[in-house]
Amino acid sequence: MSPIETIKSNLTQARARLNHVFDQVGSRWDTQVYSDGAAWTVRQLAIHLMISDKGQNATVMGIARGEEGVPADFDLERYNRRSVEKRAEATIEEVRAALATSFGERVAWLDALDEAALTRTGRHGSMQIMSVAAILNLMADHERTHAADIAKALKIE
């Protein structure tokens, strides 16, 4: 399997797990997932994932084009908090549709990506300088982590 196909597989598996967890939420979208930090509910965490997916797509695609990534003064915690607050009225249907759209855009982009671009580096929202490949794998891990947190909070297998 090519490196791009391996990354696509990783992203697809992570998204399948997230969708499986979302499918099991039922009426529990307002259940608290985190008690500290952002103290997000399942709904807020889903909104965060929607915003993050779109933003990380833009970042990783820009880095692949040779751009630097996020600005050096980017404040990830502030961005996450404010962006979720701004989109608080988004419905779960809108969130899931946006996640499907951004995922489809990423797969189409990967299908056309020159494999050499996977090694280009730039600044991720975490402020780490990372390769395109590392960011894409981190995106999958991000979804897996939050899906696991939701599943734990709601006792979903």
C-alpha cells in the first residue's frame, strides 16, 4: 500500500469509529464529556470536531502547497473555545453533514496529491512543526481520541 493509501485508510478507520459513536448517542448530545478545561458536552465536542476538521484540512493543504501553516501567534485553546461558542447553534445534522463534506474534500485532495508533498513541513495548530503525513495521521488520532472520550462518557462499546 502506498503512503497515501495508508494515510487514507487510517483516516477512514478513525472516521468510521467516530460515526459509529455518533450513531449511538441518541438523545444524549447534551451529556457532559469533560469536567475540566473546556468542559464540553457531546454536542460541543461534535461541533469542535466539525470546526477542527475544516481548519486542519486548510492547514495541511496549505502546508502541502508550501505555506507555513498556522501563524506563529496562533492560540489553539482560544480558537477552540471561541469557535465552538460561535457555532453553538449548529444542529447535529449540520455537524455530521459538514464532517462528511470535509472528509470527502480531504480524500479527493489526497487522491490527487503528489506523494512527495507528504514530507513538506509547516506549523500545526499545536505549534509543532510537522510533516503533512504527520498532521494527517494526527487528524485521525484526534478523531479517535474524542470518539473514545464520548464512548466512555456514554458507555458506548
